[in-house]
Amino acid sequence: MADIKNKAERRVMRHARVRKRIAGTEAQPRLVVFRSSKHLYAQVVNDDANVTITGASTLSPEIKETIAGKTRSEQATELGKLISKKMKDKSIEKVVFDRNGYPYHGIVKLIAEAVRAEKLLN
């Protein structure tokens, strides 16, 4: 890993290491978080069937108006609440969290804690 200097490539390698052990099933799908420089995304994936069950982002019409002018931390919390609501609508009771190679702090942690507050994440 020392010869890979690109930050994005290192994140992809970390994600590949984690994905060896974490997989979403029909009973317990995988909640994946992605963050870009402007927006946050979360999606629930069933890896057995290779389908995305549901997803949400800061671009979603449900929260786009409410998060305008808020900090990224507040946006992350709102995104966590929205994805939790969508999971409950799809009758998903538990998910496994995939941080997508990002460190578990800041924005990623806030999304996970918002989902955990809804009792959908261990």
C-alpha cells in the first residue's frame, strides 16, 4: 500500500478489504455510505441478488429543502433519518454498515448513529 499515493485508490483498497468480510443478504442488507465533496449518499444493498433495495442522498427531494443552509453534520443526520424511514417502509429490520473505506468518524459516523438511533443498526 506504500506505493499507492492516490488517496482515492487507498480508500478503494480499504473498501475491498472490508468487503471480503461484509456482505448484505436478504435478511440483513448492507448500508453503504458515499460522500463526495458536495453531497452525501446512502443506499441499502442486497448482495445475494445484486440489487439496490433503496437509497437516499442530500439531493433527494424529501430532504433537499430542509437541509438547505445546514452544515454537513446536520445534513448527515437528516440523511440518516431519511434512509432509516425508507428502510422501515421496505420492512427492513437490521442492516450491516459499510463505511465504504472511509474512516469511521465525522460525517460517516453521524449517518451511522442516526440509523442506530432508529434501532436498525447494531
